[in-house]
Amino acid sequence: MRVLRNIVILTGAGISAESGIDTFRSSGGLWEQHRVEDVATPEAFVRDPELVLRFYDMRRAAIQTKLPNAAHFALARLAAGWPGAVTVVTQNVDDLHERGGVMSGLIHMHGEHLKAWCTACDGRPVWRGTLIERPACPLCRARALRPDVVWFGEVPYHMDAIHAAVRAADLFVSIGTSGAVYPAAGLVRMAQGRGATTLELNLEASQRSDWFDETRLGAASVLVPAWVDEMLGRAFFERSGTRSDSGTSVSAAEKRGKPKI
Ligand code: APR
């Protein structure tokens, strides 16, 4: 049986929901309040830059008032205590994983609210203020800054690194994402194709639940710490040579000869 060592965790808006950051597709979510075509495409930025910049300025200001929740802290605990590699691939543009304590192995595939992208010099300065007044780039002085977020129709960042991590994963875990947006939604398939065990932690069944070996439904602030406790308990018992799974049920994955989650 394959040893469970490398873990890749894909996170989405659901992990930050309990911190007070709107998800995109829930009822009342961000894409019910704003049309994607108006604020989240390169064409929208050309057509009405003020609308787009105002939208991201508000979001950038809002996330700075939010705090990480128990799920973010739990992932940091896992990253610090797990003996193998832990890679957190996030679709979120907030910085709650960082503030929750994930120090390395974090990939922002859809960019970051707290950076601006200068389309003149390709620099990505840290940015906490507003962009609506079209400030000069601190690196090259051009007035060509835009939010450093990946809009619809643009290619997500760091795909080579993400694919390498997913190909090497023994366990792929998806947390708080609807599975509506590619290429993120397809990563579970790639992981499975390489023999990884797959687990989904989400408030409700997602569009991709059928693709996972196991789905656990509930709030991230409850499910994620409980799962991390299981994983760290397992690592501890494996290190000490004691069985870690006494009294727990055999998962569907284990029946198929994959590592138990
Ligand atoms: N705990 C766990 N899951 C939750 C919670 C919670 N407290 N609250 C909501 N969820 C789940 C929802 O049930 C939903 O399945 O999180 C998921 C959020 O889905 P989306 O709003 O579609 O967000 P996400 O999957 O991150 O969107 C992907 O779409 O518009 C783009 O670029 C944007 O990165 C984003 C991408």
C-alpha cells in the first residue's frame, strides 16, 4: 500500500466564509451582487476601469478587517507538524492562510488582493491602499497598476508548480470550493490519476463531490480542525509504531487499496 506522505490541499472561498468574507456562488454571494462581466474580466477593466478598481479597492479594504478562523489555523498546524510535504493551493485572494500561520508551501493560483500588478514593468508591489486614483508604480513610476488577481479569461498563476505538487500528492484535499471554476476544479482528477486518495470538506455537496473518495459535509471551522487532529494523530502513532486507526471505520479509499484518510 502507498505510504501517505505528500498532501495537497486546495482551498476556496468557503474556508474564509466564517471569517466574514463573502463566497462567490452561495445565495447572496459576490456573483449575485455583481456581474462577473462587469468587474472580473480584462474586457471590463478596459471598458470601465473605475468600476473595476472601486470594486477591488472595497474588497482589499474589507479583507484587512477580517481575521483567520479555526480552519486557517488548523492548516498551519498541519503544515508545521506533518512529516511530509504539505502544499496549500488557494483560489482565495485574501491573506488569511498567511495570517493563520501557513509559512511556506502556499500557492495563490488566483493572485492576491494585497498586491498590485504593474503592467508596464511586470512588478508586483505589496498594496494595501486604493488603486482608483491610478497611483504610480513604486518600482518604475508608470501609472499602470491593476489588481493582482486573475480575472476570468486569464491564466491562473504557478500552474507548473501546482501540477508538480498534485502529481506527487498521496492525499488531495479540497476545502470550501464549489468546483465551478477550472483549472482548479480539475486538479482532483489529476491527483486521482496519479493514485492519490481524495477527500472533500465542504458545507454542502459540491459540483464535484462524486469525484472524491470521501466527502465530509459541515462548516470548515469544525471539519478542518477535526481532520487535522486525525492526521497529526496518525503521524504521531506512525512515528511511535502504534496503530493509529483502531476503532475507526475503514474508508472507501482503503477498501480500494489507497491510503486511509
Ligand atoms: N465551510 C465550508 N464550506 C463552505 C462554508 C463553510 N463555512 N461556507 C460556504 N462553503 C462552501 C459552499 O458550499 C461552496 O461550495 O464553499 C463553496 C464556495 O464556492 P464558491 O463561492 O464558488 O467559491 P470558490 O469555489 O472558491 O470559487 C472559485 O471562482 O469567481 C471565482 O476567482 C473566484 O477563486 C474563485 C473561484
